[in-house]
Amino acid sequence: MSWDASFSLTEELLLRDWNYTHNCDRMISTVLEEQGYTLEEYWLTKHMGKSWYRRLNGLSGSDGFALLDLIVKGLEKEPDRFIAMNPSNGWGSYETLLPILRDMRETSKAYPEGRWKTLG
């Protein structure tokens, strides 16, 4: 199972999209919950973390940048802590998640007028 995120400039103009395993959701949801965000639970919550990506859904590029920047900085602040959360099955890791989130953040920054859409 995985989440999908797409970033569009208009309804007709998809700029980028990403897909990543839910196995690392716990890393992201930990950062957000420690910053006071309330996240929705779903059936995989016990094993993989909460549905952080629903917070990104519908945000503008500028608002998405703020959220993604918070996540990236939180993950970068304590790499050893989050590396310890790497899934034992090898599907996903801190080392592969962080570059994707950085790319998403930079896309948001470059196109503040864009819009995020996520599915999980």
C-alpha cells in the first residue's frame, strides 16, 4: 500500500506526482504530532503511522511548502531517531523518503500558486 501525491498548476496541467509506501508514514506523523497536528487514523495506523498526507491534500503550493518544510526539518533534526523507524521488511526507509519529501517541498516553493492532491 502507498500514498500518492500530485501537484498541479491548473486542473488540466499536472506538474508532478509522487508515490511512496505507507511503511514510513510513522516517521512523518511523529514529526507532525509533536508539532501539535491532529492526524486521522486509518486501519494501518498501528503499524505504519497516521494519514499525514491528508493534511497536504488541497493545500496551495505556498501552504504545502510550509507543511513539507516542517516535516523535512523535523526529520533532518534527528536522523538516527527516524532511521530507527525504518521498516524491517525493507520497503521504504528514511534514506529514500527524505529526498522525495525534499523534492515535494521544492516543487511547492517554486510554484506557490499550485495545488496539492493526495490519495492513500
